[in-house]
Amino acid sequence: MRLAILLSGRGSNFAAIHGAIVRGDLDAEIVCVISNRPDAPGIAHARTLGLPAHAVDHRAFDSRAAHEAAVLAILEKEKPDFIALAGYMRLLSPAFIAAYPMRIINIHPSLLPAFPGVDAQGQAIVYGVKLSGCTVHFVDENLDAGPIIVQRAVEVRADDDASTLAARILEEEHAAYVEALVKLASGDYCVDGRRVVFN
Ligand code: GRF
């Protein structure tokens, strides 16, 4: 499986995916890591690992379309089977998504459809849910809304705040992302409406 990673920040999910590949738990090759933020720790990490790393600063472009065209040009060259968003803080246009239907995946730190958007962990604390977690899903044109591949639940404790909950969810994110990619790499699944069915 040829895998492209798009990130904007810390890159711990990217590191977890890379670690799984190195351990032999995931049969994949990271063909490129792209960041819209040149100073993202994740892109620096990709460079130290010797992976093809591209900083495509969105602020250097006049429009979303122009920035996306630059990202798409890299992807067209590297021909990934899947594009994993790993803390990529840019909304993708419908045209971008249409270029890779059911091949762009994202991780979100809640049990979707609860708490889409920013600060999902803080939203969970404020709402008072007793369970939250993370969701790996295909990306469609709606925010945090595409068909669900893997979910993992995390208990919300009485003394949690957004940051302690986020830290425990993040551990599950790392495992869930690898689990989802292993399943996708098997190729043994179909997408039936909203349902991703693994055989
Ligand atoms: C994660 O919480 C992920 O769910 C969200 O952004 C965060 C990225 O963290 N989409 P990292 O950069 O992978 O450490």
C-alpha cells in the first residue's frame, strides 16, 4: 500500500503509522509527507526519518485552489493508494476529495457523529458524556462525516479535563489509525452506503 500523509502539526499519528510499518505490523510504504505548515514538528520528523517531505505553505498561495493544486501535483507524482490526514488542519475542497474518492482517510478525536469540528475533547467534557473516543473515517465533502472505518471508545473520568481526556484518546488514536490502515491494506472490504463492511 502506497501511503501519503498530510499533516499540520505535532505528527504523533504519523509517527505511530511509521512505527507500525517499521515493526512490520503494517504492510505499507510512506511515499510522501506533506505539511501546509513549514514549521510543523511532524514534517521535521519526516525529514529525520529520511522520508520524502514536502512543506507546501498555504500562506504562499493566493487561493485554496492554488494551494490544493500544488499538493495534488505532488500526489499525482507519488501515486498513493491512500491519503491519510493526520492532524491536517485544512478543509479539503470537493474537487480535491473527488480526485481520490474513498481513498482519503482522517482521524477525529471523538466517537462520530458526536462532536465534529474543533476541540472535540473539550466538547465531550462540556457535554458530560461518559464515553468518548476516536474515529477513523473516509473523507467526504462534509466535515468529519464520511463512512466510518474504525472506532475506539475511551472512558471519560470524573476528574478529566479536555487535556487529560485528549491524552488518553490520543493513545487509542495511534492504535486505531494503524488498525484501520491494516484493514484497508487487506483490500477485503466494501463500502455500502455509509457502512464500511470488512470480510
Ligand atoms: C489528533 O487528535 C487527531 O485526532 C486530530 O488532530 C490531532 C493530531 O495529532 N485530527 P497529531 O498531530 O497526530 O499528534
